[in-house]
Amino acid sequence: MDISKIDHTARELTVRIRRYDPERDDEPRWQEYKVSADPMDRVLDVLLAIKWNQDETLGLRRSCAHGVCGSDAMRINNVNRLACKTLVRTLSGDTMTVEPILGLPVIKDLIVDMKPFFDHYKSVMPYLVNDDPPPTTERLQSPEERARFDDTTKCILCACCTTACPPFWGNQRYVGPASIVNAHRFIFDSRDQAAAERLDILNDAEGVWRCRTVFNCSTACPREIHVTKAIQEVKHAMLTGSLESDRPSQTGHGGD
Ligand code: SF4
Ligand code: F3S
Ligand code: FES
């Protein structure tokens, strides 16, 4: 992109934010703010400008502001995105709607309670298990073995995928795509020894079998992880009892 050609003409926006303070409100309500934004501003910039200049009571969560920590997932114009990675210029129309991600309890405004999400995450043993005596050097792994789970190492636990999944909206006991992605990361790691245990945990009506291959998770992932493909690989391992892939590796997002 030739940045000298970017049009910086300010856009006059109406920002509609779903507000809810359980200590004051009986039910959620929409509140509108008028904002002048540079097209290269990010939605996070717009929300912080509202909070700092118009309404300090607005509740939102963010930390890194650079797409790394995963703390500012929200629903922007009906799509799950990270506010810090969404430029105003990519959004059409003069009205922007911002609301909390779906399926998790709202603490205040755009801040949801992530505990149920992390409880599911913890349930799949998202850590390396290896009971062999510690080696004197590193545990070796070939480039091919590393490539087997490379995609799922990219997860930043933002919950964009899980909270875009219709089966999760209907049943929050479903472990959700983010947990399966993080189980995948260790199930297919040649150094790990607990794949069978994780597959057993996920071989459940509230585990991988709750997934109906809707693909919303893959579309929502800001890290462009092939989420649905990872879920299919876990199902395949469960059904065949093998961790080998029987399909050629795919490249490019959308190859789920
Ligand atoms: Fe976020 Fe993608 Fe990880 Fe889901 S898989 S939690 S969307 S980074
Ligand atoms: Fe949900 Fe993704 Fe499966 S959106 S149904 S976890 S493919
Ligand atoms: Fe860290 Fe957006 S604030 S990912």
C-alpha cells in the first residue's frame, strides 16, 4: 500500500454502543456518540476517544493495543473483531455498532466475564506433558514434526472464535473452538505424551462433537488460524486412533 495516497479526510461517525451496567440498568440499552475519525484510526482509538473526551463511564478492556494480548475482542458491525486491529476505513457506512462478544456474561458494557472461556481452556490440558527424565539438551523435533501444529501455536486466546459459534451461543457447556485449537497444539506435538488423555476429554457431546462445522470460528479468528481444520483433525484422530494426517497440507486461510 502506498501510504502517501491514503485519504485522511475525517469521517463523521455515529457510534452506537451497547451499554449495560448490572448495578444500575435493568437491561442493556444502546447509546449513541458523534465522533470525527481519521480513516486510519482503529476502532480502539475511536472508543478511547469517546471514553476520554465524552463519557468516562464507558467500560472496555484492552492492553497491548497491537493485536497481541487478545483482550479487546468485541462485536463490531455484527462481526467479532479485535478493536485494535480494525481500521475505521475498513467499515462501511456512517454508523458503527459496537457490542460485547456473545455467549459470555457481561460485566459492564463491552467487558465480558472470561472465566467460563478460560475454564474450558484449562479443561483440555493446554500444556506439554512428558514424563521422561529431563534431557541434558533440548527435546529435539524435526521441522516436519513442528509444522504439524504450527498453525495452532498462533492463538492469543481472544475468544473471537468461540463467541462467534452458534452451538456455543446455544449451549455454553460446549468446550468451544478456542479450547480445541489449544488442545490441537499439544495433541500433535511429537514431544507430548498426553494426546490420548486430551482426545478422551474432547470425545464428548460437549466436546468436539458439538461442532457442526459452521466455519464462523475460522472467519472470526484475527490470527487467521484454520480453526475448523484443526477441529476436523482432532475428530479424525479420535475416529482413526492415529495422529497422522491423511490429507495433503493446505495453504492459505479459507482452506478449512
Ligand atoms: Fe482468538 Fe483465533 Fe485463538 Fe480463537 S483460535 S481464541 S479466534 S486467536
Ligand atoms: Fe462452531 Fe466453528 Fe464448529 S463456528 S460449529 S466450532 S466450525
Ligand atoms: Fe491487545 Fe487488542 S488490545 S489484542
